[in-house]
Amino acid sequence: MPEVLTPAKPHYAGKVVILVDEVSQSRAEYTSMVFRASLHAIIVGSTTAGGFVRCPRFSFVLC
């Protein structure tokens, strides 16, 4: 059974800018991938190190 998280109020509803570069690795790449799927985030920078290989299967709701 999937875990359901409910955002606390008040919550931040603005845009988020994420900075990445060639030394961004692993968890930073994974996190930026998830944020990139959101309409509320912009990824800025250069290509990352490319160290992230596995992509676990999960589902999430973009608010």
C-alpha cells in the first residue's frame, strides 16, 4: 500500500530553481530529475556527472 503524504499548511507554492553542474552526482541527479518533472521547478546549469544509473519505480503526484 503506497504511503500518502499531505502537505502541511501553509506551504511554499512558488517556483524553485535548482542549480546543477558537472560535479553534481548521485542523489543530486535523482532529486533534480524528480523536480524537473514538476511544473514548479527550473533546472539551471551544465550537464551533471552522469553517475546516477538506477531509477527506482515509484509514483508521485505533482501539485
